[in-house]
Amino acid sequence: MKKIREMQTKEKHVFSPEGYPVLLYSFLLMLALYLMCPYAGMMALLWFVFCLYFFRNPKRQQPEKNNVVVSPADGTVIRIEDVEEKNFLNKKMKMVSVFMSPFNVHVNRMPITGTIKNVAHIKGRFKAAFADDAPEKNERSATHLQTKDQKDIVMVQVAGWFARRIFNYLASGDHYEQGKIFGVIKFGSRVDLYLPEDYTVTVNLKQKVKAGLTELGRKQ
């Protein structure tokens, strides 16, 4: 229950709370450099503005849709294919990968209402997140959730070469609603969603999607 209350609090923040230390250090660096060299201070200002933009947490509200899976991340769909899910279930599932560039919102949202069955953080490399082998070799946080009708869905936050910090607020045994914030990845990465075989993928490759809003798939 403590984590659920924390997640509800995060919904109210204008910026992702995990970004506050970065914003503070960037602001102090900007002031220090400006006092020493105004030109350097202006360059630091650009970095500070970028950090403000990166850690933004826009308000999003959408009525819950039964049997519909929405995107867990903002970004671009870079992969749609049938693969074996190897983190928890070890069976064939439909994978949809959403790549987040440094300019996308990096707050992640629940794709569907369900109960968390398991959460695992897997150590790994920090290769480019769009690489085909990134889901197996990169640092990642995997979550297994079960829907109201007992369907298994897996979502995996994958770190990239520039994104090296993954935050996942989910706890095994808790119940979470569709569209609610469940984590954030700092500075560019991807989120892979594994759907049951009786779900239909409703997005296309290279399509732009928004977390908590864009439909990625639905039960047949």
C-alpha cells in the first residue's frame, strides 16, 4: 500500500521526482559557470532547459478500457513480432517495442489494469536500446502482471547506452490501474511489452505512441 500511495503522489508532480537531483545539480552548475564565464553559463543553461524538458510529467487521464492494452511509454514503435518471452513465462508471445529518444516523455504508465505477479531487475550491458539483442543483454527491469481475466502480460524497461538508471515502483502482489505511473528511465531507452497470443496488435512499425493513451493491442 505504501508504494501505491507513492505512485498516486507522483501523478501530481510537474516533473518526475527522480529528476529533481539532476535539476538541482544542473541549476547550481549553471550559476557557478555563469559567475566564472558567462558563455559557459549559457551553455549550462541549455543543459538545464533540456533537463526540465526531459523530466516533464504531463497530466494524462483516460477512462479504463477493458481488454485493451495502452502504450507503457512515449516514443516510436520499433519492433513487432512473435518471440519467446524469457524473463518469466518462457512461451511464445507477441512483443511490441517502444523506443524512447531523449526528447520523449520518460515517465512509464501501466498498460492495463492488473495484479503484479513478479518484478525482477536483471543486470546487463548498456548497449544502444534499439539494438535487436538489447532485450536479452542490456540492464532491464521486468514485470509480470495478470489482468482481471487472468491473462499474463510482461513489460520490460530496457536501459540504453545513455540511459543507465531504471526506476520501477511496482511491488509483487499489488493491484494497479491502467494509465497510472509505474516508473521512469533516465535519458533514453525502450519498453518492451509482451502480449498473449490471443491479443491483436493494433499499432504499426514507426508509429508514434503516448504512454497511457495510445492503444497498442486488444483481446480478440
